[in-house]
Amino acid sequence: MGMASALSSFNKKSTLLMLTAPVKIIGRIPASWGRHAWSIGREDPRRVVHALKAGTALTLVSLLYILEPFFKGIGKNAMWAIMTVVVVLEFTAGATICKGLNRGLGTVLAGSLALLIEFVAAGIGKVLRAFIMGASVFIIGGSSMVVVGSADSFNSILSKVQDEKLPAVFYYTAVWCGPCRAMAPLVSKLSSQYPKIPVYKVDIDMEGLGNKLRGLNICSVPTFHFYHKGQKIGEIVGADAKKLEVVMESLHK
């Protein structure tokens, strides 16, 4: 009897330990997250302030969803359009305003272009309408420059250009850069004029891109790197419009 009771007590303790061990592990997760957040805040307090601003803005905009008159008057896609613009929050007020205005203007222009294409295609029959819509998407998508959205995307694109020996232009820019804004219309024009040469727009302030840019000797913006058959053949540092046109034309030949 004594051995049986001891064995039963041992089994109960083992079961209790098996149940409490995962609970302790899960309980330590918030503490580890807190220590990690604290270390990030000590290294760069701007990140904490930026995260709080972004979270507050998203929360406030999400509350608009419960306002029935607003929702019914504009439509179900309005929430996503607003949140897309609000997500543009940078470390400085100037960069936030600039990028927000750029994205808002881009949204308005893209929507206007879509409405124009729909207006033209609406009254010409189903077959031709489908053809015009598809051709418009192909032309607009193929003639526009590619905006690199993350450091991983940049690394994969650069590796693909080098491995597959492709032509490419990497356009390094920044939101706060005045000469970059002055060059933007010309870069868009050239990317449409020479669709066989993809232009990749890279924001140097993108998270996780610092070491890679230092390895590529990106010291100022705007900077253009030109690749032919996967090899870098030249660069332009600064807003030299005439030189950019000449190099793009020579790449196209």
C-alpha cells in the first residue's frame, strides 16, 4: 500500500510538472518581449515614439468604421484607402507630410486614370471592353518603374539582375531629397520611354538596407547605378538630367 501511494503521488507530481512547465514558458514570453522593446527604446527612442504614433493613428482611423453615415456614403473600400495613407508615418514631420502627399496624389491620379479608362471602355461592347481594360493594365504596368518595397526585395532583385545577366537601373532616392523630387518626372518619363530597361526605385531610408547600401558605396542621393548583362557599368551621382538621358539611350541600343 505504501509503495502504491508513493507511486500515485509521484505520478501526480509528474503530471503537475508537465502542466506547469508550458505555462511558465508562456508566462516568460511577455517579459522577454518587454526586455527586447526596452533595449530597442534605449538604442533609438525614435522607434518607440514612431510605433506609438502609428498604433494610435491606426486605432483612431479604425474607429471610423463604426460611423455608419461615413461608411455608407463613401463605400466599403474607403477604410482601406484611408488606412493606406495613414500608415505613412516617418520619424520626422516633414518626411511624413511629403510621403503622405506623394501617396495621396498618386492614389488620386491612379483612380482618375482608372475612371477614364472605364469611361472609354464602357460603351464599346463586352469584347472590346475586356481587350481595352487588359491592354491598359499591361501598358501601364509594363511602362512604370518598380518601387522596391523592402530590403529582402532589393536583395532578390539585385541577385536576379546579376545572376541572369539582365539590364537594369537602380535609382536610389529619399523622401527628404529635393533634387530627387526634381528628377522624378524625368525618371518616370525615361522608364516609360525605354520599357525594356527596368528602373528600380530604392528608398535609402528603408529598414534593414543600411549595410547593403554602404557596400554599394551609396553616399548621397539621387544616385543611379546602371547594369548591363548583370554587370555594373557606371553610375551617376546627383541630379544630372542630361547625363541620365544619354546613358539611358545608350543602354537601350
